[in-house]
Amino acid sequence: MKEGPFIFSVDRHTLVGYLKEFPEDDDEENEFTLINVVFFLQKDFYVPAVIDGFVTASRTISNSLIFEETRNRYVSKEVRKIFNVREKFCRENSKRETPLTYKDLISEIILKSNLAASIQDIFIDLKTKGVAHSKINSKYLLPISLNNYENIFSEQLQPYHALFLFKNPEEWINNLIESDELILLTEQFTHIRSKEFINQVKTILQTATPMNSFQYLSMITNISLETVYHIARYLVYWGKAKIIEAIQLDDIYVMSKIRSPLLNAKGVSYASSKMNYQTVEIRPSVLFNKYEEECPWKDIGKLLSYFEEKKSLDNIIENIPEGEYDAFTDSVAWLISFGILNRIKTYILCIVPSFIEEIKSKLQPTLIEQHLIKISKYLTGRVDLKEMGIKANVSREDIEQIMTTYPNQLIYLSYE
């Protein structure tokens, strides 16, 4: 196979990548000859601009991997590490009474391999935000953005999402016009045509917090929700912010068993006897250093101890001194943005589908029945309550009333 784009469609799926050849070296034999980062798209479409975006992303990542392999055999070391993890996993799994799944193997590989974790971060960022500012072997990649992102993944950006800013917004506002980074990008952001956009960016920077959803920002700033989305993508593109779900006090969070060990690199002890962590070797954590630099709540062990079990934020905050409230919430938002804390998502499953049809057939349904009809298509056990409420325009209180009214037909499902 020769260097060039790789595009293949089968069974309503499309595989897109870019085969990249390693440069020939007369003095040394390469362990690899080709590298190809493949995107598996769960859609059967062929839009040239879309395909070109994924091809360019694949080529950018492959170039970085080739550079790191040539520089210090980074890819070879990481691939061998992945194979060793897989071999050990399969060997131990054959002895278990209840074997672990392939998903467990992937989680173990991501935990042990820097390369696997980096690739996962890139793929998640591209899927959820259309842009990626990621590192390969501690070296930042060129910014990767997907053409026509709004057309492919616009459903991923929701009104209940929020901005987590990486830096004090006042510092950006002071040099927003002069900055060489924050400039108008007519190619990636064709909707930006005037300096009014910069003023709108300033407004969002002044009002955005992890607790202010995009919908709320739009309401208090009189900036359309679509423009708020554009500003969010703009800030994410330049590595100034991350997209997270807006944090609410009644949200329930728990420590991630996969990501939280990455913070335990400098003798921080927080794992309790209730949590069954595997013993792993963890290198000095860049994430831990970032936490120390950026978070006002310095006792990370104490902070994480609050989330050893599933708890709502309002129950935890009851134990926080009033003067430490802001430091606590800012640090919690930081942990959420980096996947150290996971929100327990809640879904609703209708176990008696026929009763929905009976409600729909009524000529004059009650108000609660009207709300039920609105959310009926989301009662599959797959749509989170936050998303359900936004899409159906039904409040959380109304949904809870529905659940109280029909306890024999509807059930809650909750998991990370």
C-alpha cells in the first residue's frame, strides 16, 4: 500500500484515514513502514468537505507519531506496552470465574499507555467539539479541526452544556484584540464577519461559569443560542476552554476509577477501603501538576474523599465552610472537565409501552399526560434527563411528577 488517503464504506459505515510512510533511513531499519490513524464514522455518507477534514486530521496525527518514533522510538515502546497489557489481561482473564469484557481491556490499555490515552482524548475532542488541542508524547499537536463540523456533530453541542475556561477571563479580555491567537478565522469560522463577534466573545467571557448553561448564557446576554455555540467552538479551537455539562447542585458525582489514579503521582492518598482499585504503576502526573497550578482548593486528597461514594453536590457543600465555597466549586469544575469526577446520569425506561399509546389516544389529556406525551419518545433508557428536558421542553419538576404518577409503568435507570 502506498502513502495517501484511505476511504472505505461498508454496511452504512465509513472508514477514513491517511496512510503515511516512514522516511527511509539507510543507517537503521525502521520497526514500522506505514502508519494510519483511522476514523470509524457511523454514517454512510460521502461529502468531500467532511471526508477531507478527517483525512487532514489523520495525516496530522500520523505525522506527529512518525516524528516521535524517529526521535525516541516512542510509538514502538507504547505499542509493545499495549501488547504486554493485552497479553497479561488475556492470561489473567482466562483464570477468572467471571471474565472481564473487551471494554475492560480497552480501559486498562488507556490507563497504562500514554499513546492510547492521547489518541482517546483526540477522538473524544473531535467527536464532541470538532476540534482538538492535544499532546502526543508531551508535545502539542497542531490544532486539528473538522470542516463542516456543525453539519456532522451539531447535535453534540446542547443547551445544557457550559464553558470551562482554562484561565482568568479578565486576562484574555485585556488583550483580546491585540492577541496573535484570538483572531478572526474566516476559513474555519465562516459566520464571523465583523468585530461585533469579538464584543460578544468578551460578554461570554465575563458571564460564563461552569454552572451557567449555554441556554442560560443566551438568556442573560441576549446573544442567540447559535452564536453562543459559535463562541464556544471558537474558544475551544484556540485551547482557551472546554465544553462540559453545566454543573447543577442536585447533580450526583463519583470519582472515576479509570481517571482518578492519574492524579495520585506525588503521594496523594485518597482511595478508601470501599474502592477496589487495581495496583498500577503511575508515572509523575502532568495532570496533578496542572491541578496544583490551577486549582484554588489545594488539599486534593480531602476533595476527592468527598466523592468516594455517589453524592449530590448540595449534600457535599453542606460540609464546606462558607469562605471556601468558591474554591471548592472551581476545583470541582476542574476535576469534572478532566474526567476525574463523573456525573451519574439518570434515564427513564418505559416498561409498559402500550400505556403510552392509550394516553396519546385521549381526546383531552391532562397537563401531566401532555408532558408525558412530550417525553414519550425518549423513554428508551438511553436519553439522560438533562437532554430529555431540553429536547422535550419539560421541566425536571414535571418529569419527577410524571414518575410519581406512573410508578408501575416507568422506572429510573442510573449509571456513570
